[in-house]
Amino acid sequence: MKIILFRQLSCRLVFLLMLLGSTSLSAQKLLIPMDLSQTDHLKAYGLAYWGLTKNIEIDWLLNYRAGSFIMDYAENIASECRIRGVYFEQIDGATASAIYSEVQGENTNMDAVRLEKPPKIAVYTPPGSRPWDDAVTLALDYAEVKYDKIWDEEVIGDKLKDYDWLHLHHEDFTGQYGKFYASFAAAPWYIQQVALLESTAKKLGFKKVSQLKSAVAQKVRDFVNSGGFIFAMCSATDSYDIALAAENLDICEQMYDGDGADPDANSKLDFTRTFAFENFQLYMDPFKYEYSTIDVDANTRANINDNDYFTLFDFSAKYDPVPTMLTQCHANVVHNFLGQTTAFHKGIIKKSVTLLAEKDGTDEVKYIHGNIGRGTFTWYGGHDPEDYQHAIGDPPTDLSLHKNSPGYRLILNNILFPAAKKKKQKT
């Protein structure tokens, strides 16, 4: 009798220990810190995106260790982190509860947002474009984030409705071929670019490239109004707004479209159509490598590389979660970088637009965000965050050498915030 009772107690004890062990294991979390302890910040975003494709519930801990990610621990997730070189910490339930308590405390500028599903991503880029021509494509490829390439035919054909997030490659939406005529009119790549654009315009029923690009700009505007998210860098930012303001105007000189520009174009611009900028003036000189007074002239700072920085603004994580997500970074002062469009003069930015980063002591704004209809836009000045003064023909940036780039982190913030939903108090 005693032997039977002892065996029953032993079985119950083993069962209880197994239950406690199972409960402890299920309560464990996987934390991906995004502070200076992180070995590869860029691939950490790709890991989060991968998790969403596997229906893994992920919380983005805003301002906690520079914007960390947390999820239930599973060995396949840990294995994926190891494969990608992403640093993670396995924590128990008590530690996780303490983190959530800190993040959601009333006296902290932190919060948690649930990432719900991976956004469907499209990159608007010409056929045959090389990945190193565009920092966003470089970042997506390195982070292993899936995206589709689309161009004018797909946009005009209303394919944007199939996507949630759109990046605008360094396109010239004014129809002036990047205003490269003065320096590269005889270059083979320029001649090929003109031929491709002209044949595409003709194929889609437009007489001029400028008319095609204007129609594309309007399709993108409709996409945003309907709830889409767009992100653009360098010349795709100001040239896009110029195309909207100059709708139905001829702002291209003869070498670009076969006839002269409207000499009164500047007085006819309609700033009610634009997303971000107003009261700017176009540079009508076709030989000037600049579109308008929106852009800060990068030629004035070509030799100040080591002393050129911009500063990210601080936002309330609990009351302004979107700009907080867009500025998550392990550095609040970031090394600057130039481009055809380097940054934006503050006085030309609409009051409705949120400023995300600026160069201290100047009127130079680097990074902006705004709402249009049911969607949003985010503009980021400059060409390549790890190539201060990128020139045509320069070798591509190897992001494996810049795994912790603050400038590239800002790009990748943009692919996750469309997936986020404001998280309720955790119970």
C-alpha cells in the first residue's frame, strides 16, 4: 500500500514538474534589442518582416533599447536569428512582464505596438536598374525583405492597388531626364535612358515623357489618398511634388520634349495639389543641375564630410507613435549624405507636414512625413546614407560593411510602420 501511494505521489510530482517546466518555456520571450548591443541592425528588420510572414506575433517596443522587437520564444526563430547574424536575448516571463510594465508606464516615453501583417511592397524603378542605384533596394535586398519591381506600365495599369507600400526610385517626375543633359547628353547610359522613356511614353499613349510622368504622379496620388504608404528619397521627393504642382503645364525645354517651356510656368504652379512643399520656384535653365528652390544646394558643402550631421527629433511614443516609429534609431545624431536632392528648405515645407530630422543651426530639413487622404508619405533627402557624395559610376555600397548604419535604419523603419497597430494595454 505504501509502495503504491509513493508511486502515485512520484507520478504526480513528475507531472507537476513537467507542467511547471512547460509553463516556464511557454512564457519565455525572444527579445531583439536594437541598441548598440545589436550585431546587425539592418537584418534585424528583415527578421521581423520574416516573422510576420510566418504569422508570428511581434511587438515593437518603441524607445526601449532603441526600438527593440519582442515575440514568443521558439527555436526556429532563434535559429533564424543565428543564420542571419541577428543578436537576440532569450528572457523568461517575469523579465518580459517587467519590460512591458516599464514600456507602458505612464512616466516613460515608450510604448508597444503590435505588428500585424507584412505589407506588400513595390519599388517603382526602371527596367534594368541596378540594385546599387538605389539605397532602398540595397536595404531591402540586404535585409532579405521581399518586394516587387514595377514601373510606368504597371502604375498606369492600376497595379498599385495590389500593394500597401511603395518606394519611388530616384525618378525624375518632371520629364527632364534628371537634368543630366549638360553633363551627360552624349553618354551611352543617358541616350539609352531617353530612348527607353520615350518608347514607354509612346507605348502607353502619351506624346511626351513629361505627360507620362505627370499621369504616373497622379496615379500615385490616388494610391495614397486611398490608404497607401509611399516613401521616396533624393530627387524622387521634390520632382514628384513639382509634377503635381505643374500638372497641365509645360516646364520642359526643347532638348527634353521637342518644344519650349511655358515662360510663365512659375506663376501658374498650383501648390494645393502638392504633398509637402509650397511657394517654391522652378529653375527653368535646362543646363542647371537642380529642379527648384526646394532643395538645399549640396555644392556649398562638398568638403565638410567629417563635420556634416543631422539630428532626429524626439516624439511622444504614446501620443505620436507613427513619427516615433519612423525615427527609431540607436543614434539621434546621424552622419549626413548628399544627393541630387540633399534636403529641403524649411520655409518651403507645408505647415501640415511633420519634420522628423534637421541639420542643427540651419533651415535644412532632412526627413519629413505627412498624411494625404487615408494614406501617408515620407520623404528622405540624399542618395546613399553610407556614401557621402555618391557619383555616377561609383562602386556599389556593400551593406555587410555597414550592418549598424543609423542612416539605413531610418529607411527600414518605413517598411514596418504600415504593419503596426496601436497596441492596447497588455494584461
